[in-house]
Amino acid sequence: MSMVYVISVLLVFATMALALIRALKGPTIYDRILAVNVVGTKTVLVVALISVFSGNGDLVDVALVYALINFLAVVAVLKLARCGDLAAANVPNGSAQQASSTAHE
């Protein structure tokens, strides 16, 4: 049974390596953000697998907290990439004028 765990961890690390390659080579910023999100998600999976290996259930809480931090970080980086400022309005400057003009028509 431990051989199955070792193979699963190696496969997770292989997918993490592929995601890191995508993060470095991604043609757009959104590809890179998605690849970093995949690495964060796979890290949560590795922490959960370590929890199974060690029999320590407390690490599941660590994995959940890391998943929440990963989600919030990705949302913040996406907003920063879209608007250029984390405190900006929900729509970029050019789109705000278009959205208000179409709403009045």
C-alpha cells in the first residue's frame, strides 16, 4: 500500500513540474496565474497526502487554510492584473464608460 502512496506523490510532483513550466513559458499573464494556482492546489494535495501518510489529522486543517489563502491570493492577483490596482473599481477605466453608456440606452 505504501508503494501506491509513493507513486501518487511522484505523479503529483510531476504535474507540479509541468505547471511550473507553464508558469515560466505561459504566453499570457492569465496562463501564468492559472499555473501558479495549479501549483498551490497541488501543494494542498501534497499536504493532505502527508497527513494520510503520517496519520496526523491536524495537517488537514493546514491544507484547508492553505487552500483558502491560495484562493484569495489568486483572486487578488487576477484583480491586480485586470485593473492595475487592488483598490480600483470592479471594471477597468475604459470599460466603466462603456458600461454606463450602454446601461442608459
